[in-house]
Amino acid sequence: MKLQPPRLREDHLPRPRLLEVLLNAVPSHRLTLLSAPAGAGKTTLLAALPAALPAADFAWLSLDAGDDAPASLLLGLAGALERGAPGCSARVQAALDALAGAPRRVAGVLANALLEAPALLRVLVLDDLHVLTSPAALEVLEVLLERLPPTVHVVAAARHAPPLPLARLRARSELAELRLEDLRFTPAEAEVLLNGRLALGLSPEALGALEQRTGGWAAALRLLAAGLARLPSAEARAQALARFAAPGATAGVPAAQMDAVFALLAEEVLGHEPPEVQDFLLRSAILEELTPGLCEAVTGHAHAGPLLQELSRRNLLLSAEEQPPGGGPAMQAVGPVYRLHALLSDFLRHRLAQLHPEQVPQLHRRAAAAHPWAVRAVGHLLRAGDGEPAAALLEREAPALFSQGLLETLGALLEALPGEVRARHPRLLHFLGVHAWSRSDFPRAAALLQAARKGFETAGDAPGQGEALVQLSIVHQTRGDFAQAGALLEQAWALPLSPRSLAQLHMGRGYLALGRDAFAEAVTEVQAALDVAEASGDAGALHICAMQLRATFLPAPGAVALLERFRGMCARAPAPVVTACAESHAMVLHLVRAELGEAHAAAVRALAASERLGAPAWLQVDTGVLASALLALHGDNAAADRGLAEHALLVEHFDEWRAGMFYVHARVRLAQGRLPEARALVARIGGPGAREWPVAPAARAMLAGALALAEGQVAEAVRHAREAVALQGRTPLSLVFGDARALLARAQLEAGRGAEALHALEAALTAHAALGIPGLLCLEGPGLLPVLRLALERGTPAPGAELLAGALAPLGARRGVAVPDTGLALTARELEVLRLVAGGLGNQEVATALGVSLPTVKTHVARLLSKLGAASRTEAAARARALHLL
């Protein structure tokens, strides 16, 4: 069996991705090395290679401990190569007899035998190369690699990189390498195996959980999948996976399968390690990240750094990593950071609890005392059962974690504290209330903040009382209870406040003023909040301003200057949350100046920054929605959908903001041409709520008009737009969602009333120019271009028309086309209809294909005929072809 590849199992899963990599690598490299731990699928992949490369002559040698002697290795190599180079075994044996003690020269004899063999593409596969450890055996292999003829290529599999001159081979481009990260099962491969081959019927979420927990490790994936296959139903499998997905969890998967995984880890991964290495890993496994200093503090091993490097080289650890998210400066000076494979970590912790349960609390206390990052230190104290010390440390570190944007992390630690311990710390109750608010759990947020307020009062902590009152006000304001929100802020005003609370109080007052359309007062309050943050230099105050200074203020005169000022403050005090908000503000500022290319780039950066912070709700309100609108405007629909994903969840919790949120969400869908989805969103808005922001009626009317216009119901669009204009006149704050006059201008032009369209457009442009936000009208999209061009053609005094037309023209060119010599343009939807009509489809067939109503299609066709100057569908198609519109 040493000279034959193992037979592939009947349930073998082909991996064309990796085979393609090998097929490209092998013929062009002297050595192709697969380096990964046991069970990664190396041997199986190599066993599939001969069938994938039938033109090559394959030789196979499965190495074992006996091959670590030079003579045995040379005879094994010659035996493997005998079929392709007849007589080489006899020549090697003769050379060994004559040149005893000179294995290098015998290796040269073998290389010469290969030079004299037919010049075929020959592949020598060496499995389990890691068993070669003696310098003499490795020297034989090194000589052979140096002297191989160019037609012979070595493919080797090892658990770790062998001590061969790999750097020299890399420098010559003679080495191709596949490591653990390459051999892992990708999510797509895991789906083929689990749902395709094994027909487990797992959901995408379950597949992701299983793939993540196993790290794509082939052996573990197969063993766990076998256990899942024995469960009686898809529901049982889903429940097992949900338990298994939790870090440290092994419950939920059949015990026999977990035992098999653990046995594989014990025997194949750790079994060959010296006792001191096993002991080092056993005690280090309590750590999330392994660093030299932490491992030394926990295990007492004096040479932890070199040992970690060696274990990493031998694939017992994952590679050195980036610093953990949120680790900050505390984690940046600790040296390289390593991480154990999730299943190996589970196994070691399980074994530690079995063998040395009395040591576990003490090991966690050592880790807590040595850890440079408070988040990890608190976690270790909790696992040691030291609730009160954990609470004290968390109380000290909570403001910094909040300012770093780690509210979800902070919330998880707070939830992990014993309830009776948490109740003794009002500041921790306060932050848990903030966390509940950020997750839209408003009743719990109010209860926690009330408890915090009482705790501060009992302790005689007046600043703490003020802080709780201010945050409680934000909860009531979010729910639309503006009277109660204002009353709470007035109570807080009478108390001594920290800079953070004072900044939050001013921002809260600013929003309440916005709700009354008291714009001057709103701007004054925001200026006061920025003054507090700037004068105090308090990171928490800047954080509050970053969170709450959003595009909502744009209808207020002077809002653009506030955003500009805040961007300057952000540049002087960079922090993750502040940086993310600064990108969002940059996006807004570019947009209001009609700098759409720059706004689009900033939107991409803002979304990325938001995702790095876990997409917090307050950042999603602006970034997720406005960025998605900009991305959709540029046709970047996949990214727009990702940006809306979190926002879609928010909508379900913000009943008081439902109309406004559905408006912006639905407008993105309209920009994408996804009318059925937009229609469904409009249907879900419903009528006025008991408590809602004053902008809601105007938002509802504007959305109804935009949908009617998209569906070709022009008269209905005009009616809704006029209603929206009247409502917006009473609530100017609703301008942040869009200008109803711009919508009316578009609808009037579609109705053939150009003069009225220009009148509405001029009013919208004048208002936006006065506020310094002309580019905000770009969110109307290329549909606004025909009215803008008409205004420019007729010389209408519409300020900003040329600026907007120039900004939207490139987008319009992608979405629609001009009809030559008419001054008219076909919209993207009209082009879709035209292509289908020209293809011979009837009205009902077009309606079915586009998911719209039959009357809508008839309206589109009528407009097409009018714009193309055609009397029939056939003539319209012929004219469109003649004008190169199709």
C-alpha cells in the first residue's frame, strides 16, 4: 500500500476548486506542498489528482517512521519511481552497497536514473512528509529536489512545513503551497457535501454555523455531518446545530460523533506531542487569543513565545492574527496573537475540566490579572465565578467601551453578570438600559434606566441621576412621547451633569425643537452640544454628538455648517465610532453639494465602517438608508441591499417612525425598479399612528405619489404629490425625506403640463439653494432630468438646475436614453417595456414579465408611442431600431 494511493471512498466529494489549483501548480513548480493538520483532506485530494491529470505518470509513496533512515527512504523512492524509470531500484540498491554512508551520492544516482528515463510529465507524490525528521533523510530529499529533471515534479503532503530549503525554492518560483486556509471547505463546498451529497436539508444559517465552528476542517465536518444525519428530522438537526454553534458548545450533536471528533483531536493532533507541550496547550486553551505574555502568565512556561511560533509553524495553531476587534492600544504591544482552532479549543477546555477542575478558576484569575484588554479580563473573572470583581472592573471600563463603539460587547458582559451583582451597580444598569435602547427594546430600556436612576438617587450620585434622566428622555423621544421626553430633560437640567450627559441633553433638545419645526432653536442646541464636546475634550461627549448629529437636521438653516464643524472635530479626535460617523457625514456633505461620485465613495466607506462596528441601530438610520439610496442611484444594487438589511429589521421596532422609514426603504426599491417590493412597503405603512413623528403624513403622501408615477398612473401621482406639497408646507422637517414639489414637477411634466412642472421645480430648487443643500434633490434620481432640462432650455430662473442636471446626467445615461431631436428621454422602465414589445410580447405578457398591472403596461405603451411619434406598436419598434434605441 505504500506505493499506491488510497482508494477514494464511494461518498468522496470532488473538489474541483482545489484540483484546478493543483493542475495549474504541479506542471510549473518543482515542489507543490500541501501543509495542514490531520484530517484536512490532503491525502484524499492527492488521491484524486491522477484521474484529473491523466497525461502524467504518477508515482506514490506513503511515508512512515521507517523511511526516516536515508537508505530506507532511497529504496522507497526508487520503488515508487520504478514503473516510470525501469531499473532505478537496482541502481539505487547497487549504489547503497557501494557507497555506504554517502546518501547524498546515492540520491544523485537516483536523479540520474530519472534523467535517462523517457521525458514524460512525471509526478512523485509523497504523503505524510512530516514523518521525515532526521537530518540525513531530509538531506536526501533536498539533493533529489535540486537535481530532478524538469519533467519530474514532487507533490508532498505534510502536517507542517518540513525543514527543507523552502525559501530558496520560493525565490526561484519553484514552490507552490496550499495551507490550511486553502484546504478548508468553503461554504459552497460544505453545502454541496451536507445538502447535496448527504441531503441534510440544512438552512443557510445552519450551514454557516457548522462551517464556522469546524473552520472548514474536512474530518470534523464529515464526522459531525454523520451525526446530524442520524437525527430524525430537520428540526432536530437545526436545534442541534444551534447549540453546537455557540462557542465552547459540544452539546446537541450526538455524543458518539463528538467523541469521534475528540478522539481524532487527541490521537492525531495532540497524541504525538511531548507531555510538556500538551500541558501548555491544555492550560492556554482558556484564552481567546494566545500571546507570549498571556501564555507565560497563565501556564508559567518561561519560553511561551518561541513555543507558540513553533506550534504555529506546525499547524497546531491557526496563523498569527490581526489584533482582536476593539482590542485597541492595549492589545497592540503584546506581540503576535495566535488562536486555537475552535474545536481544538473546545476539546482542550473539556479535557482541562475533566483532569484538573480545581485549577480552572485559578487559571482564569491569572488570565484576568495579566490581560491587557478589559473585555477579556472581565470575561475571565466571570468564568472564575468572581462576579463582584468583574462588576467593579466593568463599571470602570464601561464608558471607554461605549466610546469605542463596543456597545454590543458591553451589553453581552452586562447580561453575563449575576443579576444580584448588577443590581448593586446603578451605572451598569444605566449602560444595560442604553444597550436595550440600541436594540429597540424600549420597555426594558425604560425599566433599567428607571432602576439606575433610583440607584443613583439612593447613592447620592446627582450626576448619575442626571445621566439616567437624559437617557430616559431619549427613550421616550424615540417612541414619539415628546412631552415626557421634554419634561425629563428639564429635570436633568437642574442637576450637575457630566460633559457627556450635557452634550446629550442639548442634542435631545435639538431633536425636540426639530419636531416642532423650530429650526433656529434646534441649531442653537446642536451648537451648544458641539461646544461642550470641544471645550471639555471629553471622548464620551464627542461620541454622543457623533451618534446623534445626523442628516435629519438638513432642513434647518445652518445645518451644513454644523456638519462641517463636526467633521473638523472628528479629524482631531479619531476613534472607531467617530470615524464611522465622520464617513457618514462626508457622504451627506458631498450629496448636498451634488458631488455624487464622491458621495458614492463615502457611502461605501460609511457602510464598511458601520459593519465593522456591528451595524448599530443609530448609525444605520443614516448610513444604512442614505448610503443605500446613493448606491441604488449608481446602480450598485447588491451593496444597496446589504445596507438596507439591518435597516429593514429596525423598521419593525420603530412604530412611531414607521412612515418615514418605510418611505426611504421603498424609494430605494423604486430606484432599483423593484415595483412589487415597493408596493408591498407602501401597503404596510397604513394610516396615522397614535404617536408618530409629524413628518409621517407628508412621507406617506410622497411615497404614494412616487409609486403611482412609477406605475404610470400620472393623474394619481399628481393628486398625491399636491397633497404632499400641502402637508410639507406645514412640516418643513419632512424635506429630509424628499421635496414633494420635485415629485409634483415630475408628475406634472408626465401629464403634459410643462409650465406647472417648471413652477413646482423652481420652488423646490429655490428652497434647497437657500438651505445650502441643492444636491439633496439628486435623490429624486434621473427621473428629475427631463424637468431640469426643460428648465434649462426655457431659461427658467431655477437656481441649481444646471448643477443637478450635470450631476444626474451620467446616471441618466445609464438608466435611460434620449430620443434624438425631441428633447425627450425614455426611462429605464420604458426601455424595458420597449424591448419586450419589440420582441413581440402582448400587453398582458409584458405585465407578467415585469410584475406590474395591465393598466400600467398600457400607460407605458401609450407614453412610448407618444415619445417616439408612432401610431402603432410595430411602428414604435421600427422607429426605436432606426434610432438605435434598442
